[in-house]
Amino acid sequence: MGSQEVSNVDWQGKHVTVAGLGVSGIPAARVLHGLGAVVTVVNDGDDERSRGQAAELEAQGIAVRLGDGATLPESTELIVTTPGWKPDKPLFTAAAEAGVPVWGDVELAWRLRGRDGREPAPWLAVTGTNGKTTTVRMLASILEAAGLRTAAVGNIGVSLLDAVLGEETYDVLAVELSSYQLHWSPSLRAHSAAVLNLAPDHLDWHGSMEAYVADKGRIYEGNTVACVYNVADPATEDLVREADVEEGCRAIGFTLGTPGPSQLGVVDGILVDRAFVTNRQKNAQELAEVADVNPPAPHNIANALAAAALARAFGVEPAAVRDGLRAFRPDPHRIEHVADVAGVAYIDDSKATNTHAAEASLAAYDPIVWIAGGLAKGATFDELVTGCAGRLRGVVLMGADRAVIREALTRHAPEVPVTDLDRTDTGAMYEAVREAARLARPGDTVLMAPACASMDMFVNYNKRGEAFADAVRTLAAESA
């Protein structure tokens, strides 16, 4: 079935297997059941939470098999999978052998556009190892400033299925897509799309860096107006070259330097556009000031340029780019300023859960007392430490895999003082902040950018960030 045949699919009586419960599996099962499909949900887990979810679905007439996610139910004509299910699962091997297609929830949403006869809203899509959520939310803010009906959807915000099938109508959607979602979205064709950056991540799911990059590159397939890439990350431009796009679709770069033709960049503190202007060989259009970007850290300016490029590809006027960036407020725990204590700034970037994100954060400040550590997920830290060594006043390490970071510091920054907290309890954060305060001098920044996942000590990166903020506020009260 091609993407343009979606509205003609007869779901009545179609046997569909949904792989996995959870935030995307349950809505997909309900939507398909509502369309008349015969739905069976299969799930690996059989715990109390899964049983509760299963009972709710079964009460609606949806079959659920708990503890059996490997067997392909008889008569299955289509599998709709949640993003977390790895491609090498036995269920998918059985599906391939039986010639049964596999879609993700994003693919399902794409195929269901326009079922009610409305003109489907175009998608402006964003992926990348880091910065996706911020860029999509910036983009939505810009589109709103232009007076367009929009929503930030996909991996964040409004469910894509709700956006496509709900009563509210949209002029355009700002869509965040993970590599997992792109893997299972064969017919997705965005109006315009951006790949922000590429660094090793989720390799256990994809199997290799090459497979991970290839899935990210799917976002460019069939683009009609613009493929937005990062000039500083040539691998993103390589993906544009390899993509099969509509005739007339343009490659648009963004850079923190002076932009060339068909690029957006920065000149004397001004975000400028040399892509969507007449005579781009000679002309440039001012969009906003660097000071309009919140916060104005280098990697966040790059996010703003990518968002601006997608908005401009959709025809948004320059003033709306400026107004949208001014109105944007970042989510918590993304280079969030918590407080100044004794002349030292305390910054929460708990969202920096890998080395690539931490590298961007560390590049934004100087000098730094760095709080790091957690679950390394197999990452190495030599390149990260080499790049930031000259900015470090000191380092405080905690968490399960802190030794890997300490060894990289010993090799590449032996003169930097390191405090190694041999503990992984949640109370370690208060001690980490006190140790960082001891190392810092007025004018310094204490930056909590762990470069690691949080689950060794905290439920998630949000809880880790909250613990850091609480510790900083306690320090401030003690210093008052």
C-alpha cells in the first residue's frame, strides 16, 4: 500500500497484531479497533501493570497475549509495533518469513492522515542524536508566532495518532522522530526535514553505527521542499546526498559561522538566512539576534537555526522566526540555570545523557566545575575529555561507571583536580554539589552534565535534575 492509498484502506475485519503495550501500543490498538480491525496485542511482560492494561483493552474487545511477544498470531495481516521493540525480535523474523509488513505507530499515523476527508497537515520533521525536542518545540513556537495552527508531536507533546485523527485541525505539524520510529516508517514523506547531528547512540538496538545512521537518514526520503543538514557534521549532508527526494527539493545547511548561499548562519550576533531569499548569492535576511535564543549556548543556537530553516521552508516570515524564538522557553533540565551562589553559576543539564550532549554543554561555559557520571551505556570518554580539558577547573564524579570517566581524565587532563564520590545513593547529589562549590571560584560555572544515563541512582534524568536543583537551593540557603 502506497502512502497516498491510505484513506482507501478497509480496516474492517483486518487482522492486526500490535507489538507491545505502553504509551504508543495502547493508543494504536484502540485506534485500530475503532476502525474495525481485529486486534491482538502481544507483550513480553506479564507483570501487574501489564495485566491491568490488558484488562482495560480486553473490556473493549481487544485480545491481549501477555508473556508471549515472540509468536506471530495466526491470520496476522499487519504488525504495528511500539518503538522500543528491536528489529531482531523473533516476532519480526516470523513476520518477514510470512510476508507480513511491520509498521511503527508513526507509520500508522502517516497512513491514517486524511481519513476524514480533511486535507492532511504537512509534516516538518526533526531527528538527530541530540537536540530534537528543543528544536521541535522552537519550531512549533515559530509556527505559532506566524499564526499557524500547529502542535509539537511525535516523540513529544501531542500523540501523532491524536493529531491525525482528533477533532482539532492543523495547518502544519512539528514532528520529532527517533531513530526507532524512523526504522519502522517506510512510507513517511515529510514536507521538509532536518537531521541535527549524528553520534553513536542506541547501537544495541540498531546493531551498528551504520544501521543507526541509515535509519536517521530515512527522514529525508521523499522530502518536497528542503532537507536541512548541519554544516559542522558532514555525515548529515551525506545523508541528504543519498536521499531520494522530490524534484526541486533543496539541501539547506545551518552553521554557527557565516553562511554561504543556501545556508542559515550567524553574522555579528545575528541569525541570518541566505537560503530563502531572492538572489542568495548576494543577499541575506536578518531573522533574529543570538540574544533572542534561550539559552544562547552554541548548540542551542544551532537548534534555533535548524528550526528557523524548517519554518522558512514552509514560508514563514522573518519576524515570526524572531518572535517565536523570543517566546520559546526550554524544558527543564536542559542547560537550565538554577541559581548563582557566591558568584558561581549552577547549571542543570541532566538531559545530557550521552557524551555528544555533554560535549555541547561543556562547550558553552568556561571555566567549569563538571559534575558527571552514571550509567555509561558502553561509551568511551577520551574524546570528550580531550575537547573540554582546557575549560575544567575541577571534576566531581559519582555513579556506577564513574571510573571510566576518571580514567579518561587521568590520561588527558591529569592536572585537573577530581573528587571521586564512591557512592550511588540519591543523597550523593548533595555531596557532589558541596564538593563542586569547594572547587569553584567566583565567575565559574558548576555544570551538571553527566554524559551518562541516570538509572543507576535515579528513576530518570528529570529526578536527577531535581535532586541537583534541590542540592543547589540547600547550598544557597546555607550560604545566605
